[in-house]
Amino acid sequence: MKILILIHVLSSIIGIGPTFFAHVLLRNNQNAVSLRHNMALSQMLNFFPKIGGTIAVLTGILLVVLGEYGSFLSTFWLIGSLILYILIQVIVIGFIEPKSKKLANWVFDDKNKEAVDLPNEQKVLLSKINSQFYIATTLGTLLFILMIWKPVL
């Protein structure tokens, strides 16, 4: 059981961790050259949430099935964690990814390869992406708090 918990915790950190880097990579007020480089790094980091997040969900389900967590009311941390995880996924997959793809299409388009300044439309997209990453990061922090405090609740 301890090994399963270890795998669960590590995969959770690996799965949600890159979200915390998004603020640095996709910060406002950068030029097209920096954004192009940072979006390439961001795309490489996207590999980790897909694998880590999947493993975290699967090990989490396994921990619930194998563990003794008491009554429904005493599992607030578990229900809250699941809701937070789903919200993070909705924000990242439903809101951030479409905007990121649109921004990436402009950034990596050959005709914009020499561009230094971002047009206003791309600045607005970048700002929205950054704001939504702050929401996802806040929810991720709350998720980790619930996971750590679970024995106390």
C-alpha cells in the first residue's frame, strides 16, 4: 500500500507540476521570439501531465478501492480532491488548450517566423491563457492541500 501511495503522490506532482511553470513560460509582455521558444518548451512539458495525471487518477481510484476511508461525510477531502482535479482538467483542456493551439498556430507559422512583436490579438490570447493558468495553479495548490490534510479532516 505504501508503494501505491508513493506512486500516486509522485505521479500527482509530475502530472500537475508543469502547470506551475506555465506562468513563467507563457507570461505576458514577452516578444514573439521569446514566446516561440517558451511555447516549444511548454509543448514538451505537456507530456508529463498526460502520463502523470493518468497514473495519479488510476492509483487514486485503486487507493480508494483498497483503503478504508470511512463514511461519505468523512471523505470530504476525497470528494473535494476529485472535484478540483476535474475542474483543473476542464480549465486546461477546455479553455487553455484551444487558445494555446490558436496562439501556437500564429507563433509557429512560417510567415511569422521573423516577427519580433506580437500583434494585439496574440497579446490578448496570451493574457487569457496566463490568467487561466493562474486559476488552474490555484486549484492545484488547493488539491495538494486537501491531499496533505486528509488525515486531519
